[in-house]
Amino acid sequence: MLRTPPSKLCATIRELIHTIPEQAVTLDLPVPTGFWGIAGRASAPCVTRINEVVHIAAIQRGLPVAHVLAHFTPLWTSKFAPGQLIQR
């Protein structure tokens, strides 16, 4: 998929989903947000479109979709969060 031109990516995803086993679970992708920088923000519409294609193709096949996007939360705030000092 990494070598697939953007113009053919959605068709490639549909083909892949139609070839996976009947009891497979498909995954959506986390949409890049703020901490991904400019490249992440620029790719967000493409990732959103890919997720739409995954959901539609999986529904057509009767496959479940694991909603990774729904569980992908912003960085946590704790002593182990990036940028926090660990005090001893």
C-alpha cells in the first residue's frame, strides 16, 4: 500500500478488504492531530477518507471494524507524559 499512488489507494483498500478471510476484523486508522505537526495535519483528510473506505467495504462484506480511532486519545498527563520531569 505504501507504493500505491493516492489516486488508486481507495480501490486498493477495497480490493484488500474483499480478499481477507470472512472472520477477520478490520481496523480504522487514527487520524493525525496536533502532535503530528504539519505533515499530520496535511494527511488528516486522506486518513479520514481511508477510514470511510474501510468502513464501507467492511460493512459490505459483513466484517466487523475495530474502531481504533475512537480509542486513540491525546497524550496523557502524568509523570510519564512527554515533557514532564520525573521527580524522585
